[in-house]
Amino acid sequence: MSGVRIWRAHLDSMPAAVLEELGALLDSAEHTRAARFHFEQDRQHYVVTRGLLRSLLGAELDKNPSTLVFEYGSRGKPAIVAGAHDRALRFNVSHSSGWAMFALAWDREVGIDLECGPRLERDDNSLSQLAARILSIRELATWHDLPNDAQRRVAFLRAWTRKEAYAKATGQGVFDELDRIEVALDAAAPKSSLTLPAANAEGRTRGWTIHDLSAPDGFAAALAIEQDQQSTG
């Protein structure tokens, strides 16, 4: 994960003064969105996450966090509006059940995902239905061969975070297309990372490396980072 910086934050542990400081960094569009949340906890989580993101980006860019301007891709991936001569600072954010994770990288696309495990334990039938939507045919066969429900829940959560991180890094971000991405064929003997190569027409490999990340108890997290090197084929 050379060149990638990762942070983790517990969103419910921010003192009121810090929450106020982070909220002051948001722009008018972010304040408008925050006001739309029905539940106060959801609003607070959004404010803290956006405020922390601005703080991290501002520190990395040596700019005032409140002056940063965001633009969004066709499927919602955010980026910083940069000047003509600025290097590209890529970033991604994920939050779940009161926790957030942030990833920053220079000149390489990055995606991060964090998912909460306990919600998968409520209904094994629902988990099977979700697995059928997210896993590819080969992944699903490997997943069904695991010896018990506990191992299937762990393997599914790992596969889900890997796929979401990859989809977010590439800018796809479409839930209904996750079964086209194969990242979980190691379900019976998990590895901490894997590489998905993808050579383009110019003979360069724009591959992606996916890493499992350390996460709070009961969670799973993954990072996808773009690789750019000369194709050796």
C-alpha cells in the first residue's frame, strides 16, 4: 500500500466543540444535505465525516479545508476541482454503523469500503439472497462449499468489501453489477490481498490491487488502489 494514507474515525466520540469546528468547514451544499437527514445521529455522522475529509485533504494539499471544491463523476465519485498544474490527490471515504475510513493517494485512483458484520447475522436466508446478487457464479459455488454459516458470513463480508472498494476506485459504484467482479475465489483459504490486472490498448497495465484492512471488531474493510506500470506481456 505504498503511497496510500488511511485513517479511521469513530464518529460518535467527537466532543461538541469538535463537531462544531468540523461543521464550520462544510460548504452550503453540504449543509443543505445535512439538513435533509431525518435522524440527528445520521446528520451528525455526515457532518463529522465531511468535516474530517476536508481536514485531511486540506492538510495534504496545504490549503484551507473550507475552500476546497468538489466535483462528481457520472456515477457520483467525488474528486477535488484542481488547478491546471496541480497534481491529482485522489481520495475515497466509507462509513458504517458509527465508524468511517478515509483513503488518500497521489495520482492514483483509490477506493475504500467498510461494512458492519452483525447485520448479516440476522437472517441466513437473506444472506444467501444477497450473496446470489453480489457473488459471481464461480464465487458463489466456492462460497456454498464452505463448511458452516459462520465461515460463509465472514467470507461474504470480505468479498463484499473488496468488491465495493474496487467499484468505488474504478468509479463504477453500481451494486447490481458487483457479480461481474471476481475477488473472492480465495474464500476457503483467504489471502490478505490480490491483484486484478487490466492491460489497455497502449500496452500499459492499469491493474488494481485489493487489500483487506484492519477494522473495528465486527467489521470488515478493504482498499483498492490503482497500479500503473509497463505491461510485460
